[in-house]
Amino acid sequence: MHRKKISNHYACSRQLSAPESAKLMAGDSSRPVMTRLTLTRPDDWHLHVRDGAILKAVLPDTARQFARAIIMPNLKPPVATVSQALAYRERILAALPPDSDFEPLMTLYLTEQTTVADIHQAADNEYIHAVKYYPAGATTNAASGVADIRRVFDVLGAMQERQLPLLMHGEVTDPAIDIFDREAEFIKRELSMLIERFPELPMVLEHITTAEAVEFVAQGPDTLAATITAHHLLLNRNALFEGGLRPHHYCLPILKRERNRESLVQAATGGNRKFFLGTDSAPHPKDAKESDCGCAGIYTALHALALYAEVFEDANALDRLEGFASHHGPDFYQLPRNSSTITLEKVAETIPGEVDFGGQAGVPLRAGGQTRWRIISPGS
């Protein structure tokens, strides 16, 4: 498949305008209160849907809100070949509700056994959109990841030639490095070197969590972008210990200091086209999260778009939500923007305390609480 090189120019995101019926009441008349919001249907550029019964249970939550999603390949065994990715894609399509037009965008798991031929085969396939780099042992099901990125330089060279994006879990796994510093250290040790050695390779630093990552991406080349999750925008590391240990707030990369959260909010809401939506929604059964060795991951797919809307509302930037959620991602991936729309209204909606993960209980973010926004018109 022919892939265009990442351009230095992206199409500008249009400014949202609320209908007159949504311009109301008191407050600053120069910034009317917005109570209804219609967006180009968004995409999720970082998503875990697992497999089997869990896949069938959680996938409708994403398909209700998003037109497309980059699907993470960290299954057991990992999705490391084109044939495995295509088989996984078929299982995802089979798990969708009958009337859904959701499109899974497949990725390959980079291993030290990945070959240049694998990359050319992936780039020739219309359903494969990226390759995911997990440093070995960095996160859930990352045991098959790459222990030394230099061992796959030939593969990265082929990816650069074919303009197949590299998606990075940006943390070092050196046990001598504090867990709160692993993203910043990854940028120093690996990302800087990769950009210098492969200057035309499209790269996405996924689920960024630090002010250092925001600054590096913002000042980096146009071949570099980043995804930001709802939970890293909403929570700082205090959320791990509110009234006791909170296993359902444990994720990787781990939540960081408040100054980092504030930097992420500025990046997401500031209109910079290098930052876009990626939920990193990760379903783990309640028992696995609350065990003596709990899993890392937060399930946000149930109310993802409403959670992002809260962040943008608090930043007085609802007019920039569409760019972040619906435009910047497809522009970076050289894909068309969606033609359908989705509408939210500012009405509180209760989040259930538990959800079904294919016969097992799961706990979504803000379980038992409320969102300020709800979807009233799915993509159409």
C-alpha cells in the first residue's frame, strides 16, 4: 500500500459553533454557555479490546462513540504477523453490534524476530496501520517486546522507507530508574536517538504523562506526535491513594504529579495538531485489579468522550475538542477525516459501579459517579 510521507502542513481544524439554542443564560456574554456539542465523529488512536468474551463485552462501548480505533496488539501470544493481525481483525468485526460501522485499525507487535519482509508485507496491506514498540517488560503482556531497540534498526529502516508509523510505549525498564521518571528517561535515552537516526519515520509517543514529553513532542519534528488519555488529563498521582490504595487508578505509565497533569491539559486543549485522543482504555476484571499483584490499566471506554469533554470545558476550550478528538489523528495518519457526526449534551449521566467483562465484573473509571456530558446522537 502506498503511504504518503508525513507533510509539514496539516489541514486546520474548524472551530465548533454551538447552535443558538445552546447559547444561554448568565455568565460572560462573550463566551456563551455551551450545552450541546456536535463534532465530527472522533477516533481512538490507542485502544485495548482484548479477545474472546471480554472483546465482545467491551467493544460496543467504543463503537458507540468512535468511528475507528488503533487496536493494540499485546495479546497472548502477541499479534506479531500480518496473518495474526488479519485474524484478530475478523474476530473484532464479528464481535461488533450488527448495525455498527466501526473500523478497527490493526497494528503489529514489534519483536526482535520481526523481519524487514514482515514490514513490507504490513505496509502493503490496507488493514495494517502501524507497528507497536513495547520495551520488554514495560507493561501488560510486554514480555515479548524488544530488549534493545538497536537490534531492530533494519526493521525501523524499512518502516521509514514505507512510512509505517512506530507507536511507542515510552518508558525505560531499567530497575534503577524510579517509576515516575521512566518516561522522561525514555525520551533522553531512546526517543532522541531514534529521531536522529530515523528522521523521516512517523512516530507516536503514546499515552504521554509528563511535562517533559509535552515539551519534547511540541518542539520535535512534524514526524513526531503523541496521544493523551482521559485518565491522565483528569487524575494526578494522589488519586492512587485517596482514602486508601486505589487499584482501579493504577495504570502504566503511572499517574504523575499535578504539574504534569496541568501540562497535559494545556497540550490537549491548546490546539496543537501534534496531540490527539488515545484512550488507552484497558479492561481488566475486577479480581485481577484488586489482587496482590494487580494489573495496570484503566477502563475508560464506557464514557470516554464525555470525560474528555469535561477536561476541555474546564479549560474553556470546548471549541478545540473537535480538533483533538476528530481531526489531528487522521491528519497525522494520512487518513480521511470521518464524514459522520456525534452530538453530546450537558446532562449528567451516572457511571455504573461495575460493568460486564464477558462474565466477569469490571470497574470503569469514576465508578458510581457521574459525567457532566452524555451522548445523545451516536455517529450518523
